[in-house]
Amino acid sequence: MTIRDVLGRHPLATRVLTPVALGMALLVVLTWALWSAPPRTVDTELTASTTDCHDMVTLSIAGRGDTPRPGTTKMLVDADGRELPAASADDYVSTWIDQASSAPLKAVAPGSYAAMYISYPADMSSYETSVSTGVANTESVIKAIRASCPDTKFAIVGYSEGADVARRVAMNVGHQDADTNGEYGIVDPANVVGVVILADAGRDAGQGPFPGAKNPFTNPDGFDVKYQNGKNPVPGQGALPDTGGSDFGALAGRIASFCSDGDLTCAAPQNISLLQLVVNVGRQLNVDALEREQLTVATGIDVATVLSRIALDAFADIRSQPDWMQSDETFLDVLLKVSDPSYTRPTTTPTTSPVAADPSAPSDVSAPAADDEDSITTEKMSPLAYLPQKLFKEIVGLIVTNQNTIPVIMSDPYQLTLARDIGHHFDYWRDADPATGRPLTSADYAAAWLTYLAKQAQSGKPVNSSAKPSAAELSAALDEVASSSAAASSAAPTSAPAAAPSTQPSTRPVAEPAQPVVTEAPAADSQAPAPGPGTDVAGTVATETPLPTETAAPQATTTAAVPTTTAAPTSTPATASTPRG
């Protein structure tokens, strides 16, 4: 059985939920399918340290499986020599993020700028745990660098699952309150100069690329280069709307959140409530185990436990509302509410206890007859009067809130989002279109912006959202992007496993996305080499079979502003010896 058969044709659906339901689970499962190169042996010398201060540091959080691992990658250490959950870009590279995060390296003086990659689980054994750990790890690295280098400026870049991490960190930083000494728990928001988010699952409906900026559809504050003409937002919203939002507090105007129309990670249509329910359920399942083992006793118990808990919570929630039958809330609304991983069960209020018998009460008061206790009182009967109206609301609500469910199913979520060469989850490296007023790809634009910010940090200039860069500054930033894009055109990941980019020094291993292969998935206890660093933060080997991965490559495109060469996608058939892609 091929990986394409396993997921593209949804056989799990018939064994877990329904063909429609698990097919829609691709909205959450497939959109984080990033895989990287096999683990590397750690060289313990020349480990990057927080004591090496830089004017600006970019912290990058890549997608599923694409993360440095303790024990296989040299990790950043603090002033006391203790390992931190990050690695220098000299020791770990994500092909997908490197184009943006490493662009400033050649544009500023040596040592002024550094790019780091955050280590976190980056898996789907528990999505919420993975993302929460990524947030905690990112913030801990910021604090450690800040402690050693209080003047360092920070940028954050995240893609796919890492985009969820980056957005949550940015929101935490932007909504901090200073203490009585003017200190911040994470970092002074003024020292976070830019955040780049690619394919954010928490994106607000209709959100522009630069939330909070004076020109939210064209450019971040202080960088007077248009990303695009016009003010038409990408339709739809993130697949996990409960986790996000567009309020970044003090960081408003310093956020670039790119989303491609058709990428169901960040542009899922509204009114797909049944699909959203499946997504909520999937976030509470061990998707890695389900994918690897399919339906076994262990995975079946996991599924049954989650579904049972959701059902019990739904009935408990309804029972806590005495007037629920009269309300407009449908049972599907309740399921969506209680299936949200952030749902908090209501505290139950004890009902009024019966009054103790009064000794002075008349003795001739007779107890209620047994048949009276068993009879249905008028009070108990009254909710049933609303049953016909409630059923009508249920039917109407089901139809209205699922107007786009069938179109999404018919569009084939896998094909639309992750298909070879055309999946919209890869548009960020090929979405330039000068004819429609978008001269740079999203990745090139991010690279130009970060390069400009790095030059500002090197010169010691504070963040000034009203400042406009000079023509010379913009030209220098764009020139760096042009040269980086031209070099990357021969090194971009293609639709088949590629060698490490020839433009990277040999000391910088590159994380390459693996590709689907027509081989049998390894057994659960297999130690076959994984397509990405296959351990969790603690170093435990992960043996899950990867999902179909990002197959389209970051490509340089010919634009009006950045003269580059267009890299034609290649398509080399994967062999049976290809690591589990």
C-alpha cells in the first residue's frame, strides 16, 4: 500500500469516522506535513552560545518533522554551557525557511546578524502539546539571549506548524505588561522588530498580510515597499480559528502573515462546521500513531476515548442549561464547543438540597404517593413542547453551517493543498506576479524586509514605524534578495529528494522535505531512517510514517523588482530506497 493510497484515498476514514469525515481531517493533518533530512552526528566543538552577541537574531520555527534535535544537532548553549532548545543556522537549516531567515547574513557585517532554528516536537502525536512546547521553547531562547545580550533585536519566522508557534509567541510578546521596574517577562516588545508567518492556521477570516499596519494589505509599518497592489484579502480563515486572531498588541504593524488562496491551512472557507468538528477531534488524537498503525486496539482506544469524552461533555453542557431546548444553539454547536481542545468544563452548582423535616410540622401531612413520584410533571413535560421547533433549528443549522462542506470535499483537500507541484501550501516561494502588482514572492518579500531590519539593527537605529527607508537602503535590501534568490534557484527543494543546496557551506546541513514513495510503511517498532530528525525534544526516536509531504519547491521567480531566474521544477521518481517519505 502506498502513502498516497493511505491518505489520498482516505482508507482510515472507513475505519475511524466516515469517508467524508476523515477525508476532511486532511485540513489539519496534511497541512503540517514537513519533513527534513536524516539526523546528523553531533560535533561538540564550536557550539553557538548566547554569549556571542549580535545586533539582530532571527528565530525560525519550521514545520512538522523539520526541527533540530538534541543529540543529533549541535544545540545553542547559554552562558553556563547548558543546552537550549535551538540550533544555529550553521548547524541546522530548513530549506523552506532559510531563504528568508538567512538572507541578511551577507548584507551586514560578520557577526552582526545570526539565524537560529527552534527545537520542538514538531509532530502530530499531540498537536496542542507540540505547539505549546514550541511556544515555551521559543520564549525560553529569547529570554536566554536577552539575559546575555540585552540590546539584541529579534525577528521570528514560522512556517506551517511553526507558523502557529510563531503567531502565539508574537501575541504573547505583544500583550505583555511591564512590571514596576519596566521589565518584561519575555522581552521588551520594542526589541522584536519583525515577525514573518507563512500559512498560519490561526489566521482571522479575511485578514490582510500585515495585521495592525497602517496599510494592512500592502506593507508593514516602516518598510515602504509594496507587497501587492489592491486591498483584496485572501478569502477564508485558518483551520484552527480558536487559536489565533489578528490582535498582536504592541507588535501591530510589525507582522507579515502570508496566506495563499487555496491553502486550507490558512484559507479554509467558512461554513464547514462538520469539517471543523473533525479538525477539533483530530487535534486530540495521536495522528502519528493512527497514520503509522492504522486502527489497532491501542489507536482504537485512543479514538474511542476522545469521542466518548466529547459526547459526555456535550450532554453535560446541555444539561447545565435548563432552557437549552428553547435556545437557538444546536447540538452541532455544542459539539463544536466541547470538542475544542481549549474547552473548559463548567463547574457544576449543587442543586438545592431538600429541607430537613421540621419536627413542629403537622403530623397529618401525608407523603407523596408513589405514583405521583413516577408521574411526569408539567414542569418536566414543558421542554418537550419545543421539540418540533428544536428539530427544525437543528436541520436548518446543519444546512446553513455546512454550505461549503461539499465544495471542499469535491475539491480534494489533498490535491488542493499538498499535491505535487501545484499544492497551494507551497505558493509562498512561487507567488510573484508582476502583471497583477506583486513583484516579489512572499519568501522574497520576507527576505528583503528582514535584510532591511538587520541593517537597521546594525546601525543602531530604533524601530520607527513612521520612518521610510531611503532609496539606497531599499535597493541594497532588494539586491541581496535578488542574489539570494538566484543562488537558491539551483538549491531549492524539488518534487523529488534533492541534494543539499550547493550554495550552502558544507558545514550547514540542510533539512530537505522527503517525498511520497511507493513502498510499504515500516512497522511501528522500525528504526528505519526518518525523513526528518525523528526524535522528540527528549531524544526519543519517533517512528511514525510521515504523511505526504510538501512536494513543490521554493523557486525563484522572474519579477520586475528582483531580476532572478526561474527554476523549473524537476520531478525525479523516488526509488524504493528513499527514506520513509
